[in-house]
Amino acid sequence: MRYHTLCALIAASISSAAAAQDEPAGPITVSGSVALVSDYRFRGVSQTDEEMAIQGGFTVNHESGFYVGTWGSNLSGWGTFGGANMELDIYGGFKIPVGGGALDVGLTWYMYPGGFSNTDFAEPYAKLSGTMGPVSLLAGVAYAPKQEALGNFSNTPQSAGQSEDNLYLWGDASTGIPNTPLTLKAHIGYSEGNPGLGPNGTSLAPTGEYMDWMLGADVAVGPLVVGVAYTDTDISKSESAYLQPNFSSTKDGSTIAGSQVVFSVSAAF
């Protein structure tokens, strides 16, 4: 699924721990979360024109390790994503214990209801998670094979109309501060794929290759998790110049891949 702030995952773990104390788990469990964020950043790039988003989803898990789920968020609706105002992800996979951690392999189908059909695309992924002392670690790889939604747009310097693929590598880390409700979190990612915007103003790697990162903290407040995170990319203004005006905020013309402090409030069930 798309990279979200780690606060939702932390909220889910708190909720799951509480549920485990209340009643024994059956062969099938359902978990989910809802969040309000000040800016929906996907791999460092704003998807909401640097405005707020409401997000939520749920996952159905089987004791065998198989799971399916869905997640959604509102979008900017300012002419990208084929005119869609919503992203809806459908995902499924299999998660098994490996050593002291877990291996998670699956596929996400990204959909944009109300937009053109050729904005939808599929992305298989694999994630390996574990712990090192008090630190929780996760390493992931997502590879989207060649498909129309990832092709180049005709007004870019690159050739137009072809399908493209995309590779994304990332790592996450989080650790709780003892005797406090505070959790520190970090993320770094690397994208390599189609240079330019796709047929509907979208792209997984708009400049062909770039890095994104995030540093933040979450605080558990009763059933809620309140988060703050600094997110940024190494996409320069000159590198994204040929992507304009699609790659700029409609409010002030600033790049939607620039540094930003993102606030969030989430709850899990």
C-alpha cells in the first residue's frame, strides 16, 4: 500500500494489544485505522495540493498469514489523477514469521475512482521487518511492471506514449522512549522509473530518479496517536521545471515535492 505516516501503524499495534488482552483471537481478525493529516505525502510528493486529507482503511487477516484490505484518501482534484478526487487501494498478500521478524509479500492495486481508467496500476511488494534492541526496523521493495499509467506524457522532453516500470526501495525505523508515550520514527526511500508525468499528470518517479525522507515523532493520547513529521525530497526546482504547472501548488506556485511539516491524528480499531 502507499507509504503513510507511521502513526497509523503505531495506533493499530496499540489497539491490537488491547484487544488481545480482552479476548482470544480467532482464525480471522479485522483491524483498521482512520487518520486526519495536514498533507497527504506519497513518497515525499504531496497528493492533496499541500492541503488536509482524511484517510482510512481496514485489513482482514487469517491466521495462516494471508490478508486482504483496502485503504483510501481524498486527493487534490486539481487536474491530476485523471480528474479523480479520491485514491482507493486494494491490497492482498501473505505474511510469515522469519527469525525474530516477518516477511510480507503482496500486491497493491491503485485506483482513482471518477478518473480515467488508465490511471490505475498494480505494484507488487516485499517487506522484511524485525527489531534491533529497542528499535523496530522495516526494509521494503516495490516494483511496478510496465503499464500505461506509468508512461510519459506527450509534452515532456522524453518520448511519449510508451509504458514504463518503476522501482521503489525504502526503509523505516521507529523506537519508543521508555516511560513516555513518545515514539520516534524515520523513513528513507529511493525511486527510479518513468521520467516525466504520466498520461493524466501522475508519476511514481517524476524526475526519473530521486530520494525522499522523513523524520518525526508520535505521541499516544488515550485512543489517539498525534504525530508530527518533517518530510522532503532531493528533487530540485530545475529538475522539476519541465513538469510545471502540474508539479506546483495551485496556491503559491511552490513545488509539491519540497520540504513540509506534516501533522496527523489517527485512531485504530
